[in-house]
Amino acid sequence: MATDQRKPLPFIANFAAGAIAGVSEILTFYPLDVVKTRMQLETGKGKHGMVGTLQSIIKEEGFGRLYRGLVPPLLLEAPKRATKFAANDFWGKTYMNLTGESKMTPQLSILTGCSAGATESFVVVPFELVKIKLQDKASTFAGPMDVVKTVIRKEGVLGLYNGMEATFWRHFWWNGGYFGCIYQVKAMMPKAETPQAQLLNNFISGSVGGFVGTLVNTPFDVVKSRIQGASKVPGVVPKYNWTYPALMTVMREEGPAALYKGFLPKVLRLAPGGGVLLLVVEFTLGVFRQALGPPYL
């Protein structure tokens, strides 16, 4: 059956493919995320670049520190990635129905990605908060549950959603860039005649999407790390509170370059990571199509 005529896979297939892809990606690239967070939490002029930060962590804290805070994102990756791809599928179909388009357009692909990112952000905030608290060099928490208990005791359950607004913008802009680029790059590439060529196309388009998404959303990620990394003091207004004012504060005090702290480890993770993500998703969906047979093929 022609690709544009085959029946869409059920929600559970998109959910499972996103989950498997997310876990694969995080196990491969997690240490870069720790390095990225450390660089973003460092105020003022950065003392270390990516390599210096990596060496400092290993030398002062041991190699295992590069995997500290792995449990929350690992638990999060399945629902997060699953939500990302399932929401992208849902919003894509919704916008195509609303506009009467029979195929995805560049404008709809960006709108769809942004909507999927906004949806995803509601799932990830508590997990991201716990991860940032554990990745901080000054962290004295015993583990994920210690963070959760401490935050709830001091700030209530809603404290776990500290940084919600910044997370919303981070995911909104990353997904818009990621999914928008995947569509554009795939359209520009020669048609894949073999499964190997299709895999290469997916990896290249996913990597380009990951790069552009990271370029667009890094300033929002820096602010999110600052908001979630800070300890709230009763009666004191946090220095970093709302996203756009915080962007201006960082730029005014540390210069525009500070908004791209951690960009190198972030892009080294998310560009090839975006490729790996799309590769695994497309491969897994292909397995589901084969297993379900016509009319999904």
C-alpha cells in the first residue's frame, strides 16, 4: 500500500516507539546533560568550557557523578518521549483536519511541533526539577525521593512544578525547531530507495532538527536551570522567576553569551541524539507496521 494511503498506527504504537527511543537516547548521552547543567548553573563568567567541566567533575567527584540524577530522567523518558511523538501525531492530524490540508505543510509542521512541546512540558516538570537538584555540584540530597520529600515539606506539592513556565517555553521552541526541520530536511533530501538510505535520511534530518531546536531553545534552558536550581527563601522574591525577565537579567549581568552556556554539550547530545531518537522511532514503527500487516504497511 502507498505510504500516504496506509492506515495510521494506533496510539499505543506511537507511545511505545517514543518510549523505546527516549530510553535509548538518554542511556547513550546522559553525561553530556550533567555537564550542560553544571555549566548553566555557573553564574558570572564561566570558568570552564565543556572539556574543563567534564574533567573537573571526574577529578573532584568521580566518574559516577556523571550519572548522578539519572533515575528521574530515565523514569521520565518513556512518558516524555511517548507524549512528544503521540502529541505530535495528534496535533498534526488535528491541524490538517482544521485546515483541510491532505499533507503536512512547513507551517503546519512547526505549529504541530510547538503544540507537541507545550503538551510535553506538563509531563516533565517534576522530573526535571529533581534532576537539576541532583546534578548541582552543591547538592547534598541522598537521592530522588529525598528531593521530592524536601521540596514538598518546604514548598508543598506545587513546589515540584517550580519552573513550569520556563519548561513550557523550552519545550515549545525546541519541538517547533525539531519537528519543523525534520519535515523541511526530509523534503530536500533525495528519495530513499533502500532501507539503509531511509535510515540515513532519518538520522540526518533528526540531527539537523536537534541542532536547530537546541539553537533556538538554549537560552530558555539556561533560565529553566537557574529557576529550578535555586532554593526558595520565604519572603524573598527569587532572582530568576519568570522566563523572559530572567533572560534579560542574565543578558544584562553576564552578557548575551551567557544565554548559551552549556550549548556545546547540549548540542552534542541533542543533534546526534535527535538523529538516534528519530532512527529508533522510525525503526520501531516499521516493526509495528510489519507485525500488524495491511492496511498499516
